[in-house]
Amino acid sequence: MIVRPSRREVLRFGSAAAAAAALPAPAIAQGSPAANWPNKPIRIIVGFPAGGLTDSFARAYGEFISQKTGQPVTVENKTGASGAIAAEQVKSAAPDGYTLMWTISTTMIMNKVLFKKLPYDPDKDFVLISWMSAGHLPFIVHKSVPATNLAEFAAYARANKTSVGTYGAGSYSHIAVEELNKHFGLKMEAVHYRGEAPMWIDVGSGAIQAGSGSYAAASGVLQSGNGRAIAVPTRERMRKLPNVATFYEQGVTSKAFQIQGFIGLVGPAGIPTPIVEKLSAMMVEGGKSERIQKMLDTFGVDVPAQDHKFFQKIITEEGPIWIDLLKALNLEPQ
């Protein structure tokens, strides 16, 4: 038998439904984990040593997140294997927004070529939250090299045995040497170091003729007058070196000198979208803060944190370019 509701019941239920429909979505989902995030400490894993650019970014932006959320933010350094050790740990964490990773383009892109087998999948195991520029990587020659631009440097390299330092095989600076060799038809030797510090020591002493790397690490060579910058990558000139032309301006139009290494905030795949958007917005806001602006200036970084949509765009557009450039080096994967 079908029981028909009375007119009074229809009106009562209809009013309740209308009231529920009028409620904003967050009020309806108020009890969800995303709505209550964060209600406990947040942990940030950094795949590189304390004191470097990636670690400094993690601590400065982490402090801003703590101030905005009222929750403690801790930073842990899990170094090794170009960020792979940290990545393996973070990919296995609960996707609840309480374990995050500060990492770099090597971990998210280049390791796919540099290693035979990775304990993580850069494309599937993480959600992208915020992209941060790693800064320009100026190309610097020793003061004894009579060159103020790339054309003059190429002429010098044709007439003299020339060695150019890199901060590691498969690094951006390694790619730069090979792309310059290709463009100018040179045979410069790439000398690989374990990091920037020993490389810049040799550039400053004249043991090698040139190198490329971060402005902060190279500042001692530049300020002492033992080296001079003759080119910077990407399409825009560097604020710290406004009189130094870009590779592109000097006619070296390889895509290698138009893309940019990055530092990124990611989390384990599956973090709810509302949490990703909250974190992403906080990162963009933090990048505009006075403290972080000063830090960016110190490191010679011109662009602050960008949102998760920008991060995805960079990975989609520039990721394949990095892969092709690395494959062209014909390195034996580890």
C-alpha cells in the first residue's frame, strides 16, 4: 500500500530541504578532515642538506605556514640519492596534508634518466602544491679569460684548451657545457665536481676557466673580482646582474637556456584538493612577505612561490625538454 504524505509533512520536509540547500558547502562538510586541516603539527621532509637553498626555502616558508595555521611545522633533512630517499619516505605517508616534501627539479624530473630504477614514481606518487624558482644560474669565467660575452668566450675556447666546471654529471651546468659546445662547435671539457663549493674554488683560482651555478654560491668569486658573469639563462635578465645579457639575447637559443630549475613543495598523492589549494594559497602569500622577499634577494632569486596550477604547467611543458637534454648527454644511469 502506498502511503501519501500529508500536506503539512510535505511543507515541513520541503522547508528543511530548502534550508539545507541554502547552507554553504563548507558548512555541510564541516566534519571532513579537509575542513579541519590542520589540527596537528605539520612535518616537512627535505631531500637535501641543511643550509642550502632548498632547506632555507623549506624553513622560511614553513615558518610562514606555521604562523598562518597556528600549528607547529618541523623540517627534517633526509639526504641522499638526489632526493630519492626523501621521496620514497614521503610517497608512503598518509595523504592527509601533514607530511610534505620540499624538493627540486632533479628529484621530480631528471632522476627518471639518471637512475635505472627509482623507489618512487615522480609522475604518480605526488601531488604538486607550489613551484619556486631556483634562481638564475649565471655562466662565469675566470678573470684571466679575455671575454665579456659568449662570442668572445667561444673565440677564446677555440684557441685554448678550456675546461668548464659543473656541480655534477647530469646537472644543469653539465647540460650548459654540452649545449655551448654544440652551438659554437667547440670541444670544451666538462669537469664534474661534487657540489658547487669546490667548483667555484677552482673557478676563482683559475684552475678551470669557467663554470655555471647559483648566484649565492658564486657570489664570493664575483665580489672578489676573480670571476665575471658573461651570460644568464632564461628569457629575463637577472636583477642582481642587470648588465649581463641572457644566452637568448646573445643568440644562443637552445631550449636549455630558456627553461629553469625549480624548488617545489609536494605531498603524497591523494591529499584532498581543498588542502592542496589552502597550502598553495599560503605559499603564494608567503612569497610576498617581507622576510621571504629579503631571502630571495640574498639568494638572487627573482620569482617567489607560484601556485599548484603553475607548477603543473611547468612540469607539463618543460619536463619533456629536460628529459631530452639529459638523454643527449648519453650518461650511464646509476
